[in-house]
Amino acid sequence: MNYSLSLFQRVELMQRLNQTQSQQLQQLLLLQQKLKHPKFPDASKGFEGMIVADEILRKNNCRGVLIGGLSELVWNMRRKREDLQERKDVDVFVLGNYRPETFEAGIDWWTSYEERMKVWEPNATYTERTLQWWENGNEVVLGFGAYLNPKTSSGRILDSGLYIPSTKDVVAMRAMEAVANAGRGIEISEVVLDKYREKVGKRMRTRVPKFIERQFKGRILDSRYTSNLYLNTLKFEGLSNPELLAIKVRKLQTNRT
């Protein structure tokens, strides 16, 4: 009997962060913890809250996207209903012009606004343009927007109701929120953002619990659950830090008048 011994050498190139980049990464991770939205009474939570939001959207023939901590937490098939119920409120990004009542049914609804305003750039010049943003009942402004084409490439109308974003989309939302809130004049390198995305992505798994899969069949925007006809219909766009500041300043001016 002949035995052979083979030696394999694997060289892994690891992109290391320098001190400044490491500090930026830590700042982004701390920023995410600080971006906690104010609580409100009688909040609907977890899976039951998702069902409530879904029913309201369906009743009004509208579409919404699950965002916030719950959109991240659902991506683990080991989660139980009580895990979601105890830990997370329900944040819903409303697509289109539908505007529920503030915190209707205990849901944190995020609805769109649009206005023309001055945006001051880092070089101390400004441009005047129309900005669209989403905010909730506490007037907290999101650092990103999302747009869902009501028709797929086949011409079919997407069902109304609540949609669950893919892990890729959740990571994108987190990164856009971090960039928008990083601070005036602060530029975050792609190296740091890649590391940040990697850390956010590692908090999620590849499947949702079976009870979520059954309840939201056809509305989980991931290739493992949804036909390709429905993928890539949800597009996220981030606000720049100057744009976010312009919106906040404009809101302060409006509230004072």
C-alpha cells in the first residue's frame, strides 16, 4: 500500500486597517448604538406586530418594507416568536404616498416628505435642489430612502403588504445610515465601510424562521424565497451627510415658525 503526503500552502491576503481607519470603524459601530429611536407607548412588537402592519398595508392596498433592528433579527431560522416579541419594535418604511396615522396600531411608520432646499457642501458652497426623505412620528429622519417599482419586468403588479428585505439590503441600509450620520466633513473610506458591512452581515444568518417564511411567502426579497421576477425591485439610496443636515435644519426652521 502506497501513501503519499501532500503539503498545501494557502496564502490569505487580509486587508488590515490603519489606526485612523480602525477609529472610524469603532465610531461607526458606536454610532449605530446611539441611533436608537425614542420609544412610544403601546408599541406592537415582533412577529405579531409584523402581522398587524401587514394587515394595515393590505387593507389600504399599499406596500411597506420592514426596517430597523427587527429586519436584522428575523434572519436567523432559530429565532422563536417569543424572541422577536420581547426584543424588537416594528419599524415599517412606507412606499408610495400612503400615510398611516402616527404610530397607528403601535407600528413605527416611516413616511415620505419632499421639499426644495439649500444643501451646503463641505467646500462651503451650496446647491438648491429637491430632497425626498422619510421620517417617523417622532420626526426622526432616516439616512436613506427606498423605492419599489410597483410593476415587475413581466408587468405583474406586486402584492400589497409588508416585505422583508434581504440580508444584503439590511447591510446596505445600515451602511447608508452610518454614512449619513457620520458628521459634517467626515469622509469614510470604502475600506472602513467594507469592514463595517462585514460586521453587520455576520450578525445575520441565511434563513428566516419557518413561521415567518409561511406568513410572508412571496414577500421575502431574497433569491432563496422569492421568484427572480420580484428581485431587484427594491432600490435603496442613501442621503449624504450635507443632505441630512439640510433636512434637519429645514425642519427646525419650520417648527420655529
